[in-house]
Amino acid sequence: MSEMVRTPQLKEYIDDRQYLFWYSPAPKSESVSDELLVETVLNYGSMDDTRNLFNVMSIKKVAKIFFDSIGKSERRKENYHELTLNYFTLLFNRYAT
């Protein structure tokens, strides 16, 4: 598996939110996929975490990752809480597409 290229801002963002990635040792949490990062922040992060993710990655990129993920399979779609799925589908359709 090739190493993922992360911007310093995204590395700092992940490091500052270790509480969301408690299951992964600190150095390894930076290597989570973009898909898992977006899923974790949208499901379990605060609104500040989410806004900061939009600032670091851009709302359009987060929306693309979100829609690509839920479009892959029904199982992936179920990784999101029902309210989270509904809220971010509406938000991204309005502001990111």
C-alpha cells in the first residue's frame, strides 16, 4: 500500500482530533483513508470539527468523498447514522454541487 500524501494542515487537523481516532495509535491515525476520515468526522465530530474539515479539505472535496462512499454500496451507506446521512446529503446538495 502506498503512503498517503497529507498536507501539513490535514495532519495537524487529525492530530488535534485524536479523540475521534482513539482506536488507532497517534502515528497511524494520519494514515486513515479520506473516506474513513470524512465518515468519522461527520458521524462523531462536533460542528466545529466539521467546519474545520471543510476549511482544510474544502466542502466540495468532502462532499465528493461522502457521495462516492454512499454510492458504492448500501452497506457503506449504512455506515452513516440516519440523521447524519440526511443532513449532509441536503447540505452538500445545496452548497457543494
